[in-house]
Amino acid sequence: MSSTDFFHNPMRREPGRGTSLDDFNAAEAERVQNFHKSFREYAPTPLVPLPNLAKHLGVEQILVKDESWRFGLNAFKVLGGSYAIGRLLAKRLDRPIESLSRDELCAAAIRRQIGDITFVTATDGNHGRGVAWTAQQLGQKAIVFMPKGSAETRAANIRATGAECVITEYNYDDAVRLANKYAEDHGGIMVQDTAWEGYEDIPRWIMQGYMTLAKEILDQIRDAGADLPTHLFLQAGVGSFAGATLGFFVAALGDKTPVTAIVEPHNANCIYRSVKAADGAPHTVDGDMRTIMAGLACGEPSTISWGVLRDYASGVFSCPDHTAADGMRILAAPLPGDQPVVSGESGAVGCGLLAYLMTDQAGRAAAALGIDKNARVLLISTEGDTSPEMYRDIVWHGKNPHEGR
């Protein structure tokens, strides 16, 4: 089995001394959440305490945000896609997003005003399903491109919304380029969380959409009168989710921001490589990026999330696939008294990593991040069993996923 690699971030800055966090402040987060609250499907997802796992691993507390409950779609991604589409339509209608609810956007009068739209995106499954679901609610079309090796179940879930879905022969980043060309050639609107020069508004709105998740966590902790977490693990693909979540916490908590580590699979560790290069610039990963963590199999950091991660993350981890598989099993079959959490491959890697840090020969990384008996660790399970067959193979049958570097 390949090892887990850790690199302490030498470029980290104190809150307020790095990349601007204006896009992730409390007012923006409240505006985003109010839009999501207009959806009938909206409800805060559970924040699950695992006291017995915490005791077993030798930390004070473990909390897991369980996104398998989000909008009935089994993953958090719909938060970004729906908000970005809401902002797009608000702009087309020349109205502030605050004045528009989900029901109004779905109304026939609005439909006549905005006309026919085709939303285009690339996805491993969860983001595309969220975009396709939102398009379905609005009576619009969606076309979704998926990278090679994508699970047919995820494609079927997208097609069930009425969207067209194509599994390509390309890796994720090339599938993004294919989707963008299709949108340009056919008059569609690209809805992608990957940002590049000249394409940043929509990815920024997607990132802001993810703040609903982070704001819920802070509200749930405060409503319970609990102490703030001291440590936070955030998994990263292009870095939009990690950047939005970390940006929100830094803006909201300042010096009380949890020590934050970014977690990636070995074969798609673009944030890890970018931080390790220590030159301030984002660096890419090429190739097929084979990993069970399909939602993290991205080789090019988003240009608008990179600055947040570079300036405010404390360290970065590059992990083998079995780290995620271990996390899935731990959460599915917890110690007596703890609540089970159904967490998919990309959702469970933080739990698997924490177990590795506290039980295996990884003392230096844990010590560098200050993870000890007083640590209160926050994990975010970003998806449930979005690929049920793979989930059962790993959790029920104990199959070991492909390993490779």
C-alpha cells in the first residue's frame, strides 16, 4: 500500500492578511442560504457527533456533517449549481437574487421572459446531477459530460432528470474543455465550478452556493452551545468546495478558524503539488487520474479558490485510495453508541485520514497540525452512496480499491 504524504504550508498567512474574503462574508452567506431556503426540499443536513470514535482515536470530539441528506440528491453539489443558476437568471432578469425565490423562477411568466436555455457542464456525477435537477425544476434543458470511467449509476441519475448525459473518453479536465466547446458552439451556458481566465463569475457563484453548508455548521454548533472545532479536514478536487468552506470560516471566525488541512487522492493531488511548489502559483496534474474518489479526480486548481487555499490552509495531504475506503467502513459500522453515516468515496477520506493519523505511524503530521487529546475535529461527508455498487463492494465485501501513484 502506498503511503500518505503531508506537507506543511509555508505560504499560510494570518486571517485578513491574504486573499480577500469579501465573497465569503456573513452577509453573502446569509443571502445564499435565504435563496436555498426558498426550495421546498431545503433542510439543514445533520451534524453528527461521534463521541466513541473520538475516544477511541484519542481526540476530544469528532463531528461529521452528513451531506447524504441534501435535497434528496445524496450530495452537497446542488447547493452550488442551483445558486449559480439562480444568479444567472437574476442577471438575465435584471433583478437582485434576493427578490427571486425558487417558485418564482419556476413560474411560467419567468419562463417566458428568459426563454429556452441549455445548461452545459462536466462532472463526475454529483455536480452534474445538481445542475440537471435544477434545470428540470425550471423547465430547461441540461447536457452533461462525464470523464471516462464514470459510474453508469451516476449517469443514470442524471438522465433521470431528463438531461442528456455522455460518458466521454477524456479525463475530468478535458471533459470540462469539451463541455465548454459544446456550450460555445451550441449557444449553451456553461455552469462549471472550475474557473479560468475570462470565466470566473459562475464558478464564484457556485463557490458561494457551498457556503450554505458551512453556515449551517456554524449555526448548529452555536445553537448547541458547543465549542468551536479546532481542526478541519477539507477534501479538494479543483478546490471550489474547500476554498468556499475555508473562506467562510476565516471570514467568520478570524483567529478562531480551525487548523485546516486539504486532502486529495495521490493521482489527482493538484493542490498538494501547488502548495509543495511554494511559488504561489497553481500547478496541474495530467493523465487519467485514476482513483475511487471520483469527485476529487481533478487536475487543474480553480483560479478563484487557489488563493484562499494557498493563504489560509495549514497543510495538505495526498492519500492513497484505501484511506477513503477505510473512512467509508468506519463511518458505516461505527463503535457502539455512535450513529452510522453513509459516506461515499470522496466523502469519507477525511475520516479515514484522521484514523490513520491517530492510530498509525503518522505522528509527525498529527503533531505538526496540533492534533492531540484536546482536538475537536470537523469532517464533512460530501456525498452518500452515489455509486451504490462500489459502496457495497468496499463496505459490505471489504474489497480493496485500486492503488497507484
